[in-house]
Amino acid sequence: MSDNKSNAVSKCRVCGAGIAAFMSFGRMPIANGFLRAEEIADEYFFELAPAFCESCTMFQIVEQPDPKKMFHENYAFFSSTSRHMQTHFAGFAKAVIDKHLSGRKDPFVVELGSNDGIMLRNFHALGMRHLGIEPSVNVADVARGHGINTISEFFGPQLADKVVAEYGQADVIQCANVMCHIPDLPGVAAGVTRLLKPDGVFIFEDPYLGAMIEKTSYDQIYDEHVFIFSVTNVARAFALHGLELVDAEPQTTHGGSMRYTLAPKGSRTVSANVATLLQKERGQGLDRPEIYAQFKRNCEKSRTDLMSLLEDLRRQGKRVVGYGATSKSTTVTNYCGITPQHVEFISDTTPIKQGKLSPGAHIPVKPYAEFERAFPDYALLFAWNHATEIREKEQAFIAAGGRWITFVPDVKIVS
Ligand SMILES: [Zn+2]
């Protein structure tokens, strides 16, 4: 175990009020830190513990690992490898163009965390002025290879000023599954207010807190997700920077996401969706601590149920294989205490993960061909957010007598 340089906070990253963890998922490795056997001795751990800020209602993890451990040069998550996400981002881009850019003269679109250009290619194809900001150099290179104008820097007020000097202010600033990764939310908000035109919009989407609480999908909580957003906490966080939440639209991606549209205060009519969702969240209790105490109990029950099922199957000598070596699965395997005695291996189609071990739990990751070669009795569905596509695809597994184990929203066996 490496020395742990603690990045734990005792104050809310958004409003500065005192915060404390309401539960702990225990000692946790880097979620995407798939490793070789010889690297086990140096594996890095931190404590994964979420907190709820009673002052501004932001949900956040207390300690985040050293970013250098998380976003090293081998870090290569290419958005475009998922056809489902390609379709989703084409739809996102179309909505942005239809609602905010049509009729504008020579509009300029900026994307934060633009990855390999999966979303900006839709603007590029229409000849629109665009700029991707992608700190991962190797990922940015791929985007540039597709003709997407990209710079590799971290976004904040300084970079915002530099971009304005070179390109002018932006009509739209957008990002997807990026805002929740950035600890310095005030810095990004300050940058956005400088870069955005007075009649521009800032649009982002991320996994949704309301869905996570409702489904006990605690595997949304891992090192990269420093915040889990709700309509309530986004409205409050950005109001501190003069940005008003003018729309919020639920999305089905990542097991339940929300798309937020913000604009300089008073510049736009606020959609009725905002009031409706704020009221729904008050009804759910997302703005009060009690719901998080309940969430903790729900997580503990989920863990107990999953482990008693896996223990039963192990005693019966059944073969269980994990399906999808996702970042999210790291929280589940480590929090629950799943070992290679419970799950023989995890099947995954990503070449860079194959032949390695899962972080912390050290379950071998094997190519998909291994899953097909000899179907197990049970497949533990780590990629539960893609359950519909996966269950459609894997009909031969079911025909051979295989069964799925799911744990969101409840632990159960399904065919
Ligand atoms: Zn706060």
C-alpha cells in the first residue's frame, strides 16, 4: 500500500460550510486501476466516504485520491467505443443546435472534457466553430485526428480568458459526464461566466442523485465522481456565480442522468421543468439529511443480500462470472468483499483491461470469448445500466440455462 497523500476535505467544495461523511464504503482502490499481479504491492487506497452539505445540499465524496494516480497517461477511456453513447451524443448535439444555435450568426461552441470528440464531431460536420478542452493528451490527440479543434489544458478562469482572447465568447458551453469529476466547481463556474456570451447557455449532464437514491445504485460513487448532482444542488451551486438554472431534463443514460441548462441570471425564461423537479426532490427528501441515513441502511442491506446470495452459490459449487469490468464495479466488489472465490473472473471487451486484475478485489479480467466458451451458471451484471441491451444480446447464455444476478435496485436472480 502506497503512502496516502490525503486530499480529504472538511469543508464543502461549493459553499465552504463544514461537512462530515455520513457513511463509509471503506478502503477503496482507484476505480479504473486495473492492475497486474506484480503491481499489487504498490496498489493505492483511499477511504471512499460521501457527505451531504446541509447548507447547500451538495452530495460529495470527502476524500479524493491524488489526481495523478487517477489520470495517468495510460488512462484511456474513449467515449466513442460505445455505439449507444454515440447515438446519445448525436441527440444531445441536435438538441443544442435546435434549441440554442439555429439562427445564430457564426456560433461558437465549447466543450469541457471533450474526450475523443464524440459530441463535437456533430458540430464540426456542420462547419460550426468549436473548441474542445480535453486535459488527457492521448485522448485529445485522437480528437484532433478526427479534425476536432482541441486543446489539452484544465479549464478555469485563466484558460477562459485565453479562449475569449483567441476566439471570442461562446454561445454554448457544454459537457457530459465531466462536471461531476471536477473538484473545483467554483473555478469552473467562474471560468464559464467569463467565457459565456450574455445570451449564451451552459449545458451539462451527469448521473442524477435522485435516481441513485431511489435505486440504491451506490456504485455511482467512486473516486472520479466527486459530486453527485441534483436539480436542487446544481441550482444553488451555480446561483453563487450568477448563473440561473433555466431547464432540467431527465436522461436514461448511466442508469439515470439529468441534463442541466444554465444561463446568466435573468437572461432567459425558466422552464416549468425546474419547479416541477425541485418539488419532486423536496418530496423525495434530497435536500435533507434523513434520506442519506436511509440510503446508508439501503446500501448495507444491498451488500448483505448480495453476499449471502454469492456465498450460497459458492457453497453449492455454482460458477459465477462478472459481466463488465466497469469503474463502478470497483465500489461494489470492495464494499461488499467479493473475492475470486465468489466470482471466477470478470468478462470485458476492453483489450487494455484483459489479462489484468480488478482493483482491490483482484478478480481476473478475461476477454468476452471466455464467457462464451463455457457459459457460467450465473453472471453478475456489473454493467447494470446497459441491462436491456446486454440481456437482448445474451440470449444464448439464457438458453444454456444461465441466469443474471442484478443488484440495482434490488439483489435478485433474473433470466
Ligand atoms: Zn455546501
